[in-house]
Amino acid sequence: MPLFTSEYVFSDDYPTIEPSLKLDFANARALDPRITFTRASRATYVGRDGLVKYAGDDEARFDHDPTTGESLGLLIEEGRTNLIPRSQELDASTWNKYFGSSVSANYAIAPDGTQTADRIIFDGTPSGQITYNFPIEGDGLIPGQQYVFSAWVKSDGSSNNGCSLYVGGTSIQIIPTSEWKRIYLVRTAAAATGENPLFLCGVANSLLVWGVQFEEGSFPTSYIPTTATTATRSPDNASITGTSFSSWYNQSEGSVVTAFNPTLYVGPSDGGRAFRIDHQTISDNRIDYVVTGNGAYQPYVSINGVDPTGFGGINGTPFVVGTDYKISMGFAANDYVAYKNGTQTLSSTTPASVPIADRLSLGLALNGHRKFFYYYPKRLTNTQLQTLTQ
């Protein structure tokens, strides 16, 4: 219940102190100068105007919904490789055109605002086919490994019914509209050969295509442009260390409240992290929020490799990909608790000190958008931690 005085309004549900660290990625659309951000390659994202943009080495990406323009926050992704060279050149000889199919290069304005979108035309009977002559097929794909075939597609105003993306024995229908839309197909390779990505359409169909990508993984990541060879996007990493960390962190107690939208949970064998507070030289001293390989959440505490709270042995309900989540953790000696979207997930009052730490990491294999991260130098009450995640 709120408590009223003549000048102020307080609430038992909300903290009466401000966060000592407040990173509001979605609204600020900028990186706090205390954060060290690295990525050893360029990468793409969607700008607030809805166009695909290109970020240089070590440049953070603040992504947006291409339809609504909503700011999604800081984009963090693992490293990936686009295995198809000349990703914007379907007229290249590496694409085989069967049954009368053809390509008109640079026919229309692409999702990045340049005149680089191709028009593919299927004039054959009974159907047209444009197949990539996969350059690594001789070396072989990995049977049992998942791959993702993706592309931006758009109607050119003519007939485009009956088109599909196709890899091996898996396909997905292409339903182009008057706006650019990125579609993708996930395929588990059944063999080392015969898994070429292709576009397949009925006779007298055509559509616009741009930004073709074929990557190893179970879900698509941001577009990786290629020219004459394959290209790799390095992983994103964001951290705060040194005095930039110690200036706001309390070694005795604290609380974290953060929001993110996960793409999927992959990376190290023990999963990605929503955040990690740890020590760079003291082995296995940390407080973090693990998202395990099967999509479950797992708040975790470790002091010299031992989890005194028992959090590490419990997996919670899996996250739903593409959903906004708010999570919180409060910690002090013998007093730990965690919440997710207003529901308490775990709590512990067993004897457990607070791990010594000197670093915050926000780029640890949890693919998705980070909306905000707040740290309070105090163990907030359970009610406050619950309210802040609702």
C-alpha cells in the first residue's frame, strides 16, 4: 500500500533508492561509456527507419522492429558464418537456373535502401528452379547438423503463387507481400551432399529476392553480407570492469533487474546468460542467470566452484522465444531470491556469502535483445523485486 505524506508518496512495492547502474538500451539507443563492447567484424541490424544498416567492427547494434519501428534494445548474437558467397547476386554463375528460370540483377530497391534486389523469374514447365551450387558440398555438410536458409522476399506485382524455399527434403511456402519480409527454413542435413538450398516456383511466377543466407544453426541470425567468399560475423561481447565496475557495485549485497527478448538459447554447453557478475581472476566466483540449452532458466551462484544456494540443481519453466521477459535477483549473505515476470522462481536462506566480483558481462551467448539492466546496491525486499518484474 502507498504511504502518503503532505509532500511525498512512497510505496512498499517500489524501491526508495535509485539504481547505482542504470542501462536503458531500448530508450537510450546508445552505449554507456562504462561498457566495453567488442565484435571483431561488421554486422547488420534494422534502423529506426526500418532499413537494414551496417555496423562496423566493435560497434554496438540497437535494433528495431522493421514494421512498427519499435526500439528493441541492444542486439547480442553469437558468431555465425554465411556459407553462400555473393549473397546479393542471384545472377551469379554459382546459382544454377533450371527449366527456363532467369534472374534480373539489381531490379529493385532492397531492404537496405540500395538498388541491389534481384528479380527471379520462373518461365519453365512445369516449374522453375534456381539452385545454389553449394561450394562446400564437396567437403560435405554435417549429417544431423541443422542449417538455416533465409532470404528477404517481396512481391514484384505479378503472379508469385506456389513458390517455396527448399533444402533437401524440407520446404516452406513463400507468400510475398508488397513489403519486404525475411523468411527462413531450418533443415537437419540428412547427408553430406544433395542438401543444396533452392527457390522453387510454378510456371510464370516471379518475385523479388535479396540477402540470401545459409548458416549452421537451429535459427536465423542477422544478415551477414558476402561478396566473392563466405563471411563470418563474430560474437558480440559487452562488459564493465575496473573502476567502471567498482564505482557502482556493492560487494556485500545488491539487486539486479533486467529485461530482454531472447531469440534462442545456444552457446556454451551450460547455456547463455541473461547476465553474469563474476571475478576475472578468482576461479568460478559468480552470480548469474543461466538460460540452459533446453530453454529453461536457472539463477546460479558459485563461490570457488561451489553453489551454496542449491539454485544450480533446479531448472525452471522454459522461456518462449520472441517474448519479453523481466527477471530480478536479490542477494545478501544467507539471503538469495529470483523472480521472472512477477513470479518467484527460487529463493534460499541457507548459509551463503556473496561472491567477490569485479566484472559485469552482458554478452554471453544469450542471443536476443537486451532492453535494460538495473543494479541496486542493496538487497531489495521480495515485494519490490516482484513488482519490478511485473
